[in-house]
Amino acid sequence: MSFNNTANHVTKRIVQIGVTTAVLVVSPFMLAACQTASKSAALETPDPIIAEAPKPKPSNLNHEDAGKVFEGYLGARLAEYRGDLDMACKLYLRAMRADTENGAVRDRAFALLLASGDYQGAVEVAKASLAQDKEKALPLVLMLATFDYAITGKYDEALQSLEAMRGNSPDLVQFELIEDYIKLAQGMPVDDVISSLEAFKPGAGLVVYKYYHLGRLYERKGDMDKAIQMYRSGQMLDPSALFIVSRLGLVLEAEGQAEAAKAVYNSFLALHPNSLLIDTALQRVKKGETITLDEQKIDDDLAEVMFGLASIMMGQNIPLTAHQFLHLALMAKPDHALSVFTIGLVEEQSNNYERALSYYKRIKPDMLPYLAAQSRIGETYYRMGETEKSIKYFEDLVAQRPDVPTLKQALAQNYFDEKQYQKAADVYGTLIDSVEGPLDRQHSGLFFARGAAYERMKQYDKATVDLSKALELDPQNAVILNYLGYMWIDQGKNIEQGYDYIKQAVVLRPNDGAIVDSLGWVYYKRGKFDVAVRYLEKAVSLMPDDATINMHLGDVYHKLGRTNEARVQWRRALEIGPENPADLERLQHLMTSN
């Protein structure tokens, strides 16, 4: 049994020990969005603002119209489940037209129209909802109406709509902000607006937004020192909040304090060293470019408020509502870069790859998340199965920006995944050679990744050097312990030390099926089948859909004379589909010969 069979699932974890393809951090709330990976996550998450899936009530309809409602409703629900927002919207609208009084279907149509970016359609449905029964209108319908009035200069109507919404919603600082900004647009003195916001006492987690918007208001007043003070206060509360960090740096640049701005940007990078989201700002400072702050208007104000509210929804794992708020931000300001980028993330994590690409490609070179968006385009191509296109895209990015390690890491990871191991090793080598200063734990992933590439090419001496260095830098890393230990045992070298490494790995990660499988397989190879079976059974319980682990359990059952159980596990491995053709051939032989 070759080492590769057991190690396949281990090398897939390279990204977990430091060799990330793209670290995307906007704030702790955004990080939650990046970690969402379930299919159609943006559509399946329970949402307290939008009612649960509507139940059509066509009791007053004739048979034909009732059928249309149910047909449209059921089709829409299926489209929602599959993540096809466009089709879901069409079918909900079809059901709504068949039963114009069905508020539940209408509300769901509105929610998905907004989440899909069909602002005109959402406005039309919102108007129909308000015309039918304003008292029962969803808070989000009233929010959209508020925005529609405000951005068209109908400020009195906007305030009335906002007041109606606040009666049925939590008392969030964002609602206070919307009111203050509308009054500012009406002509209220900026000092009065500042006093109003300063008097508002938000919850502890929302104070950062208060500081941010106070900074924006002091900018309006022309008091840049006070604006910087407010932004710095917000940064102290949440140093990972990109909207604070980027605005503080931008104001410092505009005030001629380039070094102070650079320090602000670098403080963000110190927390998130692989992030590409601050690159545009850093490049601007390095080139010595001068900037002038754009005049902020009601459109900008509303977009900033909604981006903040969307961030909160992300932090609470309510991505559909966050998606809707982000689209409200774009309804106010279509080129709000962080909202555009974040919608791309949500679409990507919902497996809506074409939609994700359309948003990433809207990010222009002078926008803050430009390089991050470029990286996501390459990753999205890969997730779509267009591996050659993805690799070519990253090769071009690396050629354009050879100074960005994160792009090289992404390229190397793609090479590795496509079994282009020498190319992967070469790129990891350039990354290792470019490290400035002493090596530490954060660099262990580079050595591990290059060592894994060497192992796949059967260059075991080189692999041993790199994997040993990775372990030296990160001695408690279970993945490295397991990988190096198993490679040695598989090669018949350093057997006792390798065995000890794998046992350490199991102690560190007792619920990692791949690592538990390694220890079980070591016992199998040493002829200790009674011990091996316990570990391999546990490994299968932890990773039931792994072909290699099921095959291993079948093998140990066979050695123990439990032939029927062995056949069950071998058959299971065949059904899952082994990655290695040699394993497939072996399993087929075992099934026919036993």
C-alpha cells in the first residue's frame, strides 16, 4: 500500500497550517462570511427579518389560479434550495400575480428580488405591499422605501417611512444614523447632527459604528483633527474593521500624513498578514500619490450605514439579510466597493460562481479591494472546475505583482492540487527564499507544502529536510507530525520515531479521521490487527465518506477473518470512489477474489 493512498486527505489540509490561498478579512463579521461554505448558505439560513418560507393561501381563488399559485410557490422553493435566485424570483412573481392578495408570497418575492440585485423589481413589489397594507409591511420593505425616498430627495417621506419601520425593529445605531443623515441632507446644521449622534448610546458591539460616523460628520464640518480622533477611537475598539482602518488612512493621506497612514495600514496587515484588502491603499502611499477626499452626499451616507448593518448580520450568521442590506447599499451607491466585493463573497460561498465573478469584476484598480477581488476571480475559476484558466490567471497576477506572497501561495496551491508538483515546489521555494528576518512558526506551512510536493515526486530526502524544518518551527502541529511520521514508516526508515510522531498527532487531534487512520494503519502494518481495528473503526466513524479509510478498515477485517464485514467496507470504498487508480483496481480484485 503506497503512502499516497493514505496521505491524499492530509495534503488537502495544507491550507489549514498556513499556506492559505487568499485571506479575506474585512472585519470579524466579514471573516464569518468567508468561513461559510455550505451549499446555498445565503439562502438556507434562518432569517428573523424575513418571515419563514411562505405558505400560499389561495382559498379565495378559482381552481386554475390556485394551481398557478402552488405551482409557482413550489417551483420557487426548489429554485431557492438550489441557489438559483433568478429563477426563484420569477416563480414567486408568477405566484404573486395569480394571487395579488397573498402577502406571504409577495414578501418572499420582495426579499429575493432585493437579494438578487433587482432593485426596480423590489421597489415595485414594495410599493404594492405598502399600497395594500402599510401597517403590516415588512421592516425591510419600509427600509427600501426610506432609501428610495431619500436618494430621490423626498426627505419628509423618507423620515415618515423610517419612523414606521423603527416601530417594529430593534433600536440600532444604524437607524439613528439614517435619520441623522436624512436631516443633514434636509439642511440641519452639522453640529446639531453631531450632537444628536453623540447623545445616542448604542449597545457595546455597535460603538465602533458610532465613532466611524462621528468621524464622517466631523469631516463634513471640516474638523479633520477631530475626525481622525474619532476614527482612531474606532480603530482601538476593532482594529480589524477595514471600513475604519481604510477611512482613517485615507484622511491621513489627504492631510499630508503619509507615514502615519502607512502605519495605520501596516497595523491592519500585522493582524492579517495574508490579506490583500489593504493593498491598493499601501501601493498608493508607497508611490507618493496625493489624494483629495470626495464630497460625501446622502448616497454615500446611506451606503456606509447599510454596509455596517450588513456586517452585523454577517457576524450573526444571517447572510440572506446581510445580502439584502448590501444590495440596499448598492441601490444608494452602485460603486460602493466593499459592498460589491462582499456580495461577490456571498455569491461565491453560495456556489453562484457566475454571479460572484460579475461582482468581483466590477472592482476597479483604484478601489480598495481590487487585488483581493482579482485573487477571488482566480479562486472562483478553480471552484468552477476551470483549473487551467485559474492557473493561467494566477500566473498572470504573479507576473504583474511578484511582490505579493499571497498570490504565489495561491498559484503554488493550484499547481499542487493539479499534481504539478515540481512547479509547486519551485514556487514554494521562491517564497521561502524571500522571507526576511528569522524564520518562525508562521513559515512552517511553506516548508510543509514544499516537503509534501517533494514526497509526491518520491524525492524523500528533500521531503524529510523540509518536513523536519516545518516540525522544528511548529512542533505541536499534528498534520506535520502525521505526515512525516507516516512517510518514514512507509519508507521503512526511522520507524520508531515515525510511530511516535503519529501517536503524538493522535493525542493532539484525536477526532481527526485522517490522523487516526494513520495510526490504525501503522498497527496494521506491524501485524497488530486487534489494536488496528479499534483505530480504523473510529477513523471511519469520523470520516465515513473517505474511500481510503474504508478500504483500510476492510483490510483489517479481512485479516481478522471477518470477511463479510470486509466486503461491506470494500464495497463502500468502491461506491465512494478511490482517488488512486491502483486502489480502484485493487478493490475490484478483492471483491471478486473474496
